[in-house]
Amino acid sequence: MKILEIDQKLREAIVKPENLNDLWTLYNIIREGDEVSARTQRRVILKEGSKGERKTMTLKLRVESISFHEFSNRLRVKGKILEGPTDFVNYGSYHTFNLEKLHKVTIIKEKWSKFEIKRLKESSKFENNFIILLVAIETGLATIALITNFSHKRIATIKNHIPGKRYEQTHRNKALLEFYEDVGKVVTENLKIQDINLMIICGPGNTKDHLIDHLRKNFNISDSIRIENYHASSGTESAIIETLKSKKLANLKNEVKIIQEAELIENILTQFALDADLIVIGIDEVSDASMKGAIKQLLIADIMIRGTSKDRKLKIEEIITNVENSGGTVNIMSTENITGERLVDLGSLVGILRYKL
């Protein structure tokens, strides 16, 4: 993130996002009620009855909604117009900014928290998005998902009836080929539209091996596409979670945020099993432990920060400050993927203690 100016008196920060992670950071910082100013294009009707033409102008909006679109590399910020050229816009009408990389933007808040300023200033380890196409497969069942640094999206679940081994082998082989064809079509379509860094085929037995052979022979998948073969217990969504926390994937954790987050969740669950008294959950328990300097690691679901009330936001900021001042680490996890969802199931705010309270 290139910071052009931060003026606490004016309550504004002028920044230029330089990569997708920077857009993700802004997604978690810009909130409803903030004011955002940027250069944009807006269709203007110059003559009655005409379709109008697009004019470039600078507008200021009061934010009402914000959405992150990682595959189109943009952040959409919608709100009512507060300022702009009076010849072309009506104040109070709506407009949407499509913020992209290198798009200068000014953000004005009622009050900037220390944590928000810190997030702007911190450079990210994940400058580029790393995309994994993951296929969990068993005989007659496949679950296909797209895993990125920002989200987990299940693309398809494919179920085909495969005759048992006691049936005539030709019928079984034909059904298997049709199954591999159905899976292959989904896989190749996504290889065409996404810049896939790694494809993982996981599952029990040798079905995954047959799928890889079928893909290579029948779908002209380039040898440059990196494909890895992992053992997993099934062809379901749970096999995807199982694979993401596999030790075999650990060497990618510096590139893939979700793998780091999966490891963090496993650490929490392991600590629960070993000694649950070293875990605190929920804002009251976590706040009390943070004031005592007892938290060595804090996990926060992003929904606890984004779109929360002013009082809750101040409380979360106080907890984060206490943890960091006592030498603890803070991890904010996206609820757009499986690991973030698992954190929400655990209570959204979880701390691992240095010692029992």
C-alpha cells in the first residue's frame, strides 16, 4: 500500500493500493458512514433523449456498502454523492466506485483507530494472489473448489452412479469414463478462466490417479500446469479441509494465506484437547485476559471488525492493542473461506494464553 498522506486533524488518509491484498485491506478498513473520494467515470445525460456519455470526474461518497471482487481485481464502494461537479451530478444521488490497483483514493473517517492506521502501513507478505484448484474425488463423487488467499469457493459437486465391481466390467468402465469426463469439463473450464498456480487432486484409493491420467490424455492439459496428488479420506468437502491442513502442503504456507490459517485453527483445536484452560473465547473472556497481558496469540474473524458497531469496534481495538503491547500476535481471518468459518464456529474471537488465569 502506497500511503500518500495521513492527516489525523482532517481525519483523512490518501492511499494508492498496489496489489490485490491492498484492496482486501481497504475492504476491511472502509466502513458504512465513511467518506471516500476518488476519480471515477459517470454517465451524464447532456441532451434530453440521448443515451448520454461517460465523463471523468472526482466524486466524494458517503459509503453505504462495499464488496470485494478478487477475480476482477476490484473493490466496489457504493454510496450517496456528497461532492462533485454540480453541472454533472445531483448531490444525494447514488454512485459506485470501482477501485482497482494504482487507483488513488481518499478515506475520511469520524475517527481513525491506531489499528486501522497500522494495517495501512504494514506491508503484506501476500503481495500476489495464489490460486489452488482442488478436486476431492472418490468413485462416483467429486467436490471441486477454488482456494485463494481471500476466499474458498465450491465450484461444483459431481455425483454419478458407478456400477459395482460385480457388474459387467464394460458397464462399470463406461460409467467411470463418463464421470471423469464430467469432472474434466469443470476442471478445464476453470483452467481457461483462472490463472491457476496449483491443481491438487485428492481422495482415497487410485481414483485420483485415474483422473489425472484422464485429464492429461483427453483434455490436453499442459505439462506446465502443476498437478499434485494427495491422499484424502473421501470426495467430499471435508476432504478439502483435510488436505488444506496436510503437512505435505506446509511448504506453501508462506505463499498461501489459507494454509497458514488452517494451521492456526488446528493449533487452537490441539490446545483445546491438551488443556482447554489455556483458551479464552468471546469478547468478555478475551478482553479480561488481554488486560492481564496473558494472550500470546489472538485470532479474530474479520466480521468482528468489518461492519461492527462503534462501541464494539473500540473494544476490539483495545483488545488488539493490549495483546500487541504484551508481545502477543494478532491474526485477522477471512470468513470468506473454510478456516474463517471454523473460527466463527469457535466464537469468532479466540485467544491462546501464556498461562492459566
